[in-house]
Amino acid sequence: MTAGRPFLITFSGIGRQITNVVSTARDLATLRARNNQLQTVVDTLTIDNLRLKEIEAENERLRSLLRFAQLNPNYDFRGGQVIARVISKNPSNYLASITLDLGAEHGIKPGMPVVTERGLVGRIYKVGPLSSTVLLITDPSSGVPALIQRNRLVGVVNGRAGSAPVMDYIPQDAEITVGDLIITSGLGGEFPKNLVIGQVVEVRQRDYEMFQQATVRPTVNFDRLEFVQVITNFRPLPNQPDEPDSVG
Amino acid sequence: MMGMANRTSRRFRLNRRDLTGIYLTAAVLTLAILAQATLLTRIRLGGASPNLLLVIVVCWSLLRGQTDGVLWGFAGGLGLDLVSGLPLGASALALMVTCPLTVLGKDSVFPGSLTLPALLVLLATPIFGWGVLLTKTMLGLPVEWLASTRYVIGPEIALNLALTPVIYPALRWLALHVRAGQAGW
């Protein structure tokens, strides 16, 4: 027994080593499978995390629009019940427009004003059954009767091709300064009153001209529009210019 | 009997080529309009985005002849007008007007060179732009010719020229590898 002890110890050690090697090999296979499982979980969680962040951002934007709707209870806002999603922007360089995912079937009609929580976007220009086109206030064919909030002077904000809109028809003797806030005047019946349009960034006054001009920076960032609200209970007055249907 | 069978077979082949041409036109133009309305509008220089449809029509006219170009211009222009909200026909007319420009490249000895398509795009962009503006003027819409030329057409030329080296080789590959029937009146 005593003589066999060293052998027993040696063999027992070898046996332990072999067991360790086998168990390591088995562990390795398990670890690989486990690693694959965890990798899948990480991928799923990463995707979930991205989706949640996107939902959080969208939620924040919708909350802003809701706040705007609550602060302006006089208007009935509709779009996917409340809000419309922008599905296309400026497909042509010669018309500043966006396309919404709501149309006649959702109660959208030509002439309805379109806003965000930051201010006026434009008005509904063409309506299809499931989508509609909005003519932005930056388009040269758009004219919005406006006033300077500080001194209530009226004018018209006209879009400009490829540059910022301009407020025209401001009397020569009127006092207008950079930073003045421009809002809709409601004159002409095309847009509701008191919607924010933008801020004056430049004033152009020439002695030989009848009126002053003010360049306006819109408060709405037209490049980053994702959701807008359509004011559905505002009816533009009749005799507004119709949209041109087709060539010829 | 054999001759009749051959004639029928030839007619069948011709029909298939025609159908391939129609499918190709529909697929390329639909993709171009979708890309134009959703992706390319994110690229802005001054007041303009690249005009993919114009580049495609000009390059295709150069590769496959004016008739094909005019057909693509008409169909693509109508699609663009429907999506953009421009008066129906404005883009279609302006695109069709640019196609005769390809006469300049009819006898080109360097069909693979990018110089000619770039030159044609350079000329076609203002012609297209002024065509659309003219249509808008005729329809009584307010148009700013000078500002549009400076802030829209100018940057659009640069963007379209940048697009040409990508589009022309792709369409050239398509014209060589897809056996589509050529349009004829």
C-alpha cells in the first residue's frame, strides 16, 4: 500500500489533469455557445436601445406639438388624428413643398394652414386621397399677410427663390429693427391670426423706394421637419387663388 | 411552316425586348423619383438639391437616342410633378426639351468618356430650370428669374455635375447588359 502510494498520487494527479483538460474542452464548447447566446442578447438589446431612443425623441417632438396645441386651444389640430408625418421634402428645386401622409380621407382640405410648435409652415396646396402637399412659406408663390409684433405694423411675407423670405410693403417711416418678431396678421383670411412666422435679421431701406423690406428668418427649420399639425377648423375665405392644375 | 415558326419566334423575341424596355423604364424612373423625393433632398447647396431625374434623362438620351430620352423625360417628369406638386406637365415638358441637346454627342468618338455627358448636363440644367420657370410664368405664378438662376440653377449645375460620374457609367452598363428594345415612332 505504502509502495503504491506514489503511483496512486501520480496517477491521481494525471487523472485530475485529464479531467481538467476534458472539462476545459467541455467548458470551451459551452462558453462558445454561451458567448453566441450573449452576443445575440447584446445585439437585441442594442437594437431595442436604439429603438427606444428613437421613440423617446419622437415622444419629445409629439409632446412639444401637444404643448403647442394646448397653448392654442382655439384651433382644432388634426393629423393621424392630431399630427401629420412629413413623407417627402422639396422633390423639385422649383417649388418649396413638403408632402404629408394625410389626405382627403383624413379630412384635409386645400388652404388649411400647417404649423409646428415653432410656428407657421405653410398651407395645404394639393390634396390626394391619402396624402397632401404643403406649399411652404419660403416658396416665391407664397405670400403671408403679417405684422410686426412690437408695433403692429402690417406687411406681407413673401418667399424667395433659394433664400430667406422677405417682409414687403412696410411703410418708409415705420420703425423696424433686427430681432423684431413677425406674426401672421390674419388679414385676407388666408391664415389665422398670431401664428409666429420668424424674426427680422436684416432691414433694407432705400430712399427712392416706396416701402422698406425686412429679411425674415423663419422660426421653423424646414430642413428638419418630421411632424406638423394641420389646423382643420380654420376655413380660408373664398376667392383665394386656385392652384394651377396642369400645363396647357 | 418552318419560316412561319421563325417569324413568330422573331416577333416573340421583339415583344419580349419591348416588355423589358418598359419594365426597365418603369423601374429606373420609379427608383429615381423616390430617391429624388426622399434621399437627395437632404443634400443641399444654396437653394438646390441634385436633380437625379434630369441627369438620368440626359445620360439615357446620349446612350440610347433622343426618342428614348424624350419618353423617359415625359414619364419621369409627370411622376416628379405628381410627387412635387408642380403644375402637371411642367417638369415633363422641361425634361423633354433637354433631350435634343444630345445631338451634340451623336458622332462622339469617345462614348466612354465622361466629358460629353458632363457638358450636356451642364447645358441641360439651366434649360430645364428656365423651362420650369417659363411654364410657371405662363400659368400666372410669381417667378423670380434672376434669384432662381443665381440661387437655384447655379448650385444645381454643380450638384448635377457631381452626380454625372456616378450615373453615366451605371446607365451605360445597363444599356449594354439589359437587352431592352429601343423606342421608335
